[in-house]
Amino acid sequence: MRAQIEHGLREAGYGYWGFSPSNNPAGGYREWGVDAIGMEPAGYTSDDARTLVDYGFGECRPAQPIPPPSAYSGGVVTPHASFLALPFEPRAALANLANLRRDFDAYGEGGFYDAVNVDTGQVSRYWLALDQGMVMAAIANRLTGNRLQRYLTAGAVERAVRPLLAVEEFTAGA
């Protein structure tokens, strides 16, 4: 979360933060992120201009100059990312959400809309089920003292899900 906040407020100078795949206010769906902390080789960027950061790779590839805030154009923020920050940066998350609501037409009868281009002010006036689910889960976890995971890993839910997971073949690991 600190990297998201640092990127949105200082590196790109948007004044807002919260980058995650969401609708593109200009149309379509797109991945958004903080390129410097991502693992996607082509970069998940925070802006329409797809501004990349390249720290280099040892002696294989030299680092490129860090882009100044003026290089970023059309930054897109999704409110659901701020909700996911609640366990880690609650004050910053709530302040960011309050600023998005105050400065943009980013909130409607169903809660926060999916995404905001903080440069143009254009809002994707949709509520995506996946994003709203993350918002609701984050709120529930905050209100229940981080018990949501326990609710889903015990009792009837656990008994229903265990057979489904048993057929999965997980390959990550040592």
C-alpha cells in the first residue's frame, strides 16, 4: 500500500492513489498498477500513456531515468483498491476515498463507481461485481475484526469447498 500511495501522491503526482484492473473510463477494461512494483514484464501502468519505470537488470540492462510526474498522463484510480488497503493504511484509505468522492462524480446509489481518470475527471459509471465484492469483503473484514477468512474456512462453507479444492492441482511451491 505504501508503494501505491507513494506512486499516486508523489511519483505520478495525481493527488490520489489506488491502482488495480478495472474499467477504463474512456471505454473498455484494462489493467492498472504501479509498474515499478509489478511482475508483468510489459508493465501494469497507472496511466493512459502507459508510463513505464525501468530500474534495469544488473549488468544485462542499464536502468533508465525515472519518469518525472509530468510524464504521467491520464492516471486512472479505482476506489476498490482503497478499500483493500483498510487493514494496512486505514486513515490513508478513508482519506483517499473521501477525496475521490469530494473531487469527482465518483459515487452513486450503488456506492463508488468503478474507476476515475483523475486527470480528465471522466468516471466509469459502472459497478463491477468483482470490485464490489472486494469492497464488501474489505468492509466486512474491517467491521468483524479480520474474521472474514475464518468464516469461510470453517463449518458448512469449509465442508462444501474442501471437495472442490481437492480436485485442484496446485503447482506453486518449492
